[in-house]
Amino acid sequence: MSDEKWLSIIGIGEDGRSGLSAIARSLIDTAEILVGGDRHLAMLPNDQRSRLIWTSPIEETIQKISDHRGKAVCVLASGDPMWFGIGTTLLKQIPIEEITIIPAPSTFSQICARLGWSMTEVETLSLCGRPASLLQAYIYPNARLLILSSGKETPQIVANTLRDRGFGNSKITVLEHLGGSKERIISSTANQSQDFPEFADLNAIAVECIPNPDAQIRSRMAGLPDIAYHHDGQLTKREVRAITLSALAPNAGELLWDVGAGCGSIGIEWMRSHPRCQAIAIEKSRTHFIAENAIALGTPNLKIIEGKAPESLKNLPSPDAIFIGGGATAVDLFETCWESLRSQGRLVANVVTLEGEQKLFQWQQKYGGTLTQISIKRAEAIGSFLGWKPMRPVTQWKIIKP
């Protein structure tokens, strides 16, 4: 090992040392310090070398690893360290130039090998140390989900979520100790979860999502039904929401400020557009609605700030896009947002009042961008007939920062 490559991260399966390549075994054998969980370290012969066991919070162990820079340190990880694994966490602190990574087959690839599924046709997520409500955003008809469990209770949590969404007929396969002598595979349906046996803590889950006729089907595309949200009337309506998300144009990994977030619908649908999209919702009075909606719709990592803009925007990370849904007439709001927005970032503002329109017109005259008025009518009953009922027109301003 070169002087620069002092840290090695070795993926290891349930077959232990015997399943490792010669290079992986060599890195383990020559390491001065071994790092891993009790299960991983127990796979190796007991010797006099220093051993670090992961602690909670994990940052403490990571700091100890960094303190040993220059010594030969070997971290043992499950399967592929770069797929919901410790490798991605360590790389936030230590440059790749100092690390050697040797993956083993991932849990996901092993599940596909057992079930005959194509890796290109599945959704993958981890509920290990993460909110179980993340699952909500992945449920759709005929989806094939591969899920890393947080423990033996996770299969029941997954089954309950599917059943509550009207996907009780979904097939659930729980795979324990994949690749080891204790491997066990059990299949059932979400509706039969009351008959589940006690599972091992080390398990993963495969789901074939099969909807009931009354299932709640929620697309990842912008424009969820208004009834999907808990709100007090302060909600960007479905049609306007779809137009607004189109104007904001989310891309994977981008950050949105949802200013005057109301019940959180814009920030939530921004995050639903891609698992790596992030959003911060700034709202002075309806944060309880935002929190409820974020959990119910599969975006529990939506950051919520209770406060009034522009004061609450200080010290936030620079966004790729900003939506102003409320408070457009507040003093210095636009100026604060514009200064914080990254180059080529998008700013979209919606208003429904004449005072708001005046403000948008002033901004448009000074900075450019496009003004659009959105008028929507919905058919509603007039006695035994149908008639058009107009919604309140929305004026929208969009601008891209040079």
C-alpha cells in the first residue's frame, strides 16, 4: 500500500473472509487497525491488533479513524460500501486519493440474483437509520422495491404502509443473512402480515407493489390531488402547482427555498421529483401542516423553518431555485432572495392580489423575466347541471439569474 492510500474499505458478505478476493484479504492482513461492527470483526481471527467498533453517534468513530491518518486502517463494511454504505460517509471527511475501496456484491444485487429481477428495473432505498416514511414516495403500481431493513420490525412496518395505501395485495419477500449459512427467504403479502414469523435483525426486503382497486396512487409528477394534503385553505391548487413546478424545473440534487410555504406542497413535490432533491420550507404559522404532509407524502427530510422572511433566510445554504408563494410585498424579500440565489438559478413568485401584482411588475421592469397570468376553471354542479366556476387568477413571475 502506498503512503497516500492509508485507509482501505473492504466490502464483506455473510460468507466472511472466505468470500474475499486475495487483494482484500491482503489489505485486512496488513492493516494495523481494524474498524467495523461486532458482526464484521467477529468474522476475522482474533489477534492483538487494535480494533474500533462503530459507536453512536458514528461521527466519533470517524474522527478516531481520521486521527490515525498515516497508519494502515481497514474498515469492514457490508456488501458494497458505496451503496447506502459507510464508504459514502467516510468520503465526506477523507479524500478518495487516500482510500482504497473494494466492494463485495451488494445486498441489492444478491436479492435480484435470488428473485430473477433486473437491477435496471428496481427502486432501491434504505430504511436503516432513516425515517420509514421515505417508503411513501416509492409506492406505485407494479413497482419492484428493494429495501435495506433497520431491523426485524421493518418488514411489518413496510407491510402496514402498503396496506394503508391500498396496496395490501403486494408481495413481500424477506431475505435474511444473504449469502451465509443462515440464509432464509420468506414470502407473503402485506395483507397477511399478521402471520409473519419473527425475522432476524439482519434482513432485506423485496416488494412487488400490487394496488387494490381503491389504492391511493400518487405520481411523482407535479400536481398531486389537493386532497393529498392537510391544509386550512392556504394551498397552491393542483393545476397552479403543476405549472409552478414546471417553471421551477427541478433537477436531481438541487436545493429549493419554498418561501411562504403555506402547507408545504411546492417543497414536497420538488423533493418527490427525485430522491436527491432537497428543499427548505420557510413558513411563519403552518409548520404543523408542512410536517404532517412531508411525512405522509414520503419527504420526511424536508427542512422546515418557522419564521418570517426575509429575516429567516439568513445563513441558509445557497439555493438553486426559489419559490415565493407568500409575502411577496414584504420589504427586501426579493432583494434577499436574489442575492442568495446561485447563478443560473430560477426564481418563481406567485401572487393573487393587486398589491402583489404591482410588486411583481416592478421587479419585472427592473430585472426582466416573464409575467404570466394563470386562470383555471373547474366544472361544478349548478343544480342538476354543470357549470364553470373560476378559481382566483394567479399572476406568476419567473426569472433566471445570470
